[in-house]
Amino acid sequence: MNGINTIVKENIVETLTVLDPNDSKVLPRLATKWEDQGNGTWRISLREGVGFHDGKPFNADAVVKAITRMQSTGVTCLDRTKIANVKLTATAVDDKTVDIHADPAQVLMPVFLSFMGITGPDTSPTELSRAPVGTGPFQFVSWDGDGVKLKRNDNYWGKKPEVENATYVFRGESALRAAMVKTGEADIAFAIAPQDADDPKMDKAFLNGETTRIRFVMQPPLDDIRIRQALNLGLDRQALIGTVLSDKVVPATQFILPKINGYNPDLKVWPYDPDKAAALVAEAKAAGVPVDKPIRLIGRTNFFANEPELLEATQQMWQAIGLNVKVEMMESAEWLKLVNKPYPADRTAMMIQEMHDNNNGDAAFTMYFRYHSKGQQSEMNNPQVDGLIDKAMAETGEQRTKDFQEANRIIADEVIPAVPQYHMVSQMRVGPRVNYEPNGLSTVQFELSDITLNK
């Protein structure tokens, strides 16, 4: 395994709703019904007959505590970033009914509910837990040097899983993970690199919902649009497909998937034109732009398979058009300091490899965070884009789609804050003892209940 979220989410700690991995349709989980009460308040009906693993009742008070905890700054929560700048206030109406008020009001509250993991009421509101308690089909057993162990929750309210016990072990090398499945030491392995996915009977490729880009920090020479254009024209995206990356990846035009509301289908993949790219660099240099200045190309260790090789190939292409690009790999904690506001005051010219998943059906979970001037990971300050995002966030239907699409057009054509790369593919190896078909959520929400056993 290579991600803790795949262990906890929906296996141990369930959310109020879930999203269909194929079309992002909102489906019930711990919530059975949701109704817009107006003025930013939604009334949520909770499932009957559910209990936490420690015997505590699942009720409105527990949901209130979990939502309050989710917003605590003392707890690191990835899903909280998806509702950044929204304050949620939960109030128990009765034992099985909760009112959730959003400020500002959110038309996508049913989707928000799919981020809200309902932890046990005794979970610390200010500290991370190494022994999570939830309502899910599996219970936490232990977390030590042997890995993370779960057992089936035989009091689960839903369908009984076929799997009784599961042990998650963490191995950093793709080849080792693949070998463990081949030898029977493991049943399923994630993040198999293309070169290690050499057994068609076991290996399964799937679009994983992730999109990659290389983001610009707008310091000289990257603050000149000619350089940003040149970097896009100077990248041979096709040359990396089927070599460094899987032959199933898809070149991207924007930072969301085609299935997401707000995706602009009129945007085109940048062509590979190194001669034009070199001419733009020369033009900028003649105008006094410091094109010889070193530009850091920063990757994140263990981000995705073959990332260092991808960046090294990219560096060579960009050096060939006349830019001084240097690859630098760093650990996650250091990488995060560069990509989140408040940004370090000493950030120099740099380009940052990013990967973003949006399986949530709407561009809102990308656009504000990445492109609004107040967004936590935005390098932009474009009033027109801000206005379109603000407008779209309050709209529904066709107009919401059009405004997000227009914002994406301006970003891609006029601002160029990044080099769009690929809609990514993951490789999973599944051994002969089990059956499992991966989907677009498998890398972040791997449900043991979806595994069946070969008998």
C-alpha cells in the first residue's frame, strides 16, 4: 500500500454520502436523505440501526462532533481542503436528524457530505488518532511494524463482506510490491510502475481520477508569458506516453477530468513545437528577460511511478529550447511548504510537479483552491477569473457549467499558470486468490467489501 486514506475511508470510517466512481452521482451511506432548507441550511436524515465499533450509538450528536472535528485546525484533514473557505455548523434536530449550515451557502452540499467521515464520538477533536473508530464494515486492530491490521465488523449494518481479515503493509519499491503478489505474499498491490506491470493475467490499468501539471511560481523569468508559452510548446507529451508513463495516460488540457462539470471541451492539447519555443525564449532574452537564470523543477518523492524519470526527460527538452532548468526532488513535508499559502517569502523561480484528483463531479473542488486569488494553492490574481469562479459557485445548471468553462479558457489561453500534463493511469496487481476490479476511486477509497474470494 502507499496511502493511509485507502485504509480508513469507508472501510473503518464511513461518510454521510458516497459518490459513484463512474459518474460522481451522489448515493446514500450514513445519510439516507438530504433536503435544502434554504439560507445555506440542509437537513440530513441519518440511517437507523448503525453503531460505532466501540459500542457507542450512531446519532445526530456523533455527527455534530465529527463535523466539528473535521474543521479543527489541530487535525490535518485532506478532505477539509475541498471545502476550504466554507464554515460548516452542525446542529442536532433529533436523534436521527442533523441540520448542517454552510457559510457561504453551498448548492453542492450533498457532495460535501461525501467528504465528512464520521468518527466515533470519543475521538479527540484536536489530535490525530492512530486507532480510528467508525461505523464501517471493518474495525481497526493494530498499527505497528508489521503493518495495519483490520478485521471484519460482524455487527455492520450493511452487506457482510467476504474478507474477514486484512493486513496492509507499506513497501516503497514498485518491483517489490509486484513480486509480493506474484509469490503469494500479498493479494493486491497498488502503484505498480509501467515497467513492472508485466503480467497481463494479474495487472489491471485504470484511469485513477488524477491529473498532473507543472505549476509556475511567477518569478523571473516565469513571470513572462512568452516563457510560459515556450515551456508548453517545448514539452513533447506524446514521447513520454508508453515509455516513461503508461500507454494508457491521456494528455490533459486542464486540471479536471472530462467527466467533471465545468470541463471545457474546446481547449486543445499544446502542440510540440521546439523551434517556436526556442524563438520565444530568444525573443524574451532580447527584451531583457533573464532566461539564463536557474529555474528549479521540483518533484515530490514517491508521488507517482517514474516521476523522477519524467522530470529528467522534461528537463532535457526544456534545456534544448534555451532554458536553465534543474530537477530537484524533495520529501512531502518540504514540498507542501512550497505549494500552500502563506508561501515562503524566499521562493525563487520554480516549477512544481503537482497531481490533483477530482472525482467529485464539479469544477468547484478544483477552481477556487487552484485558481482564485484567495485559493490556498493559487499562483494567480486575475479579477476576471475570480469573478467567474465566484459567480459559478452560487449557480446551478447550464450557467454554472458555462462560467466554469469560460474561467478554464482564460486560464489556459491567457494566463497559462502551468504546463498541463496528463490524466493519469494507475496499475494494480491482483493475485489469483481474490477478485477485484479497480475504479476511479480505488487509489483514495479502496473498499475491502468490493473484494470477493476465489474458492
